Amino acid sequence: MTNTSSLFAKTMAMVVHLFTASGLVVGFWALIALEKEHWKTATLLMLLALLIDGIDGTFARMFRVKEVLPNFDGKTIDYVIDFFTYAILPAYFLYKAHLLPPQLEAIGVAMVLLVSAIYYGKEGMVSEGYHFIGFPVMWNVVVWYMFFIFSLSPSLNFLAIVFFSILHFVPIKYPYPSRTRQYQLLNIIMTALLFVALAYSIYRSPEKTYWNYLAIVPIIYYAIVSLLYTFQTPKA
């Protein structure tokens, strides 16, 4: 490899890392939007952060980031950003939007943050077959469905927090949409549907449209396919 091509490869690898890190910048502005109670703006920014996280791995593999920049750990960068966007931001959303009963608000927020931190410290969080083991830290999606799709009572929202907190530590296999090979095409299609249906439902909120019902389809699919992964595949 010539010096010029080596410099180009390292530059592109660093650009990929900066692209990954941009999710944190997007998340910061989502935090500001939440503080101002601009729910739609905050959620669309959080969706953008989710999109960045969903595609940055593809770029990392394309530009051989791990090989070209061995002194930079993209996975660590990912974990820092993911904890902010998938745990801290949704916990603040829960608090700021008063989605939980007042007497249980502090407990619910603490639960989200604590189980997320413990989950990230768990060995084998992602299996060799690229399944998440236990419900992944995706509290942003949980909160969006609470706020924009289902509009449940605060008490039911709290029960949902308890339920998903427990699922973090139940060894069910969940799809890693961009990497799990089984049903990969369906996983990608359903993930795209989730993005589009949620984005449009948020845009039209508080009006309810058929997109609100379409947004439920990927959730049902993920539940079914997770059970299939768990009970039809060998342990990995």
C-alpha cells in the first residue's frame, strides 16, 4: 500500500468514526429539544441518531476501520453514544413528559438507567450469531411507542418499564437487523417500516392515522422472530 493510499484509507476510517460520533451531537440537540418540550423535534432527532447507529457499522466494514486504525476502538465509541441516546435521553423523556405516575417517576427513571448500565457490562451481550441476548437497550423505542403510538396510562407505562427491565436479563435472542443472517431481508424490511411508520406517526401527532397501526407491525414481527431465534437455533 502506497503512502497516498494509506493516508486515504486512514482518512476515510477516521471520517467513519466521526460519522459514528455525530450521533452524540444529534443526541445533544435532542436533549435541548426535550428540555423545551418540543417532543416531535426531539424524537425526530433521536430517530436520526438511531439511523446513524444503524448504518455506521456498514461503513466501518466497507472502509476496514478496525484494520486501518487499530488504535481506535469503534465499539467503545458506539457504547458511549448508545448509552446516551438509548438510555439517558429516553429516561429524560420519561421524566420530562410525565409518562409515569408521580410517585413512581423517580423509580422508573432509575430503573431504566440502572438496568441499561448493567446490561452494557454483561459478557456476551451480542452472540456469535449476532443476536442480542436479552432485550437490548432500546428505551428510546419503548418511550416513542408510549408517547406517540399507544398513549397508555402512567400506571401501565410503569408496568411496561418493569417488564422490559426484566427482559434485559431473560436470555431471549433478539435480531441485530443489519447483521443477523437468519431472516435478514425481513429484518431489514421491518426495520425500515418501523423507521418510516414512526417518523410519519410522529410528524402527524397528535392526529392518529393508519401509520400508527402500521408502526405496531414491526414490533409484533420482532417478538415472533425473537422467539424463533431463541427456540429454533442452537445456543450461541
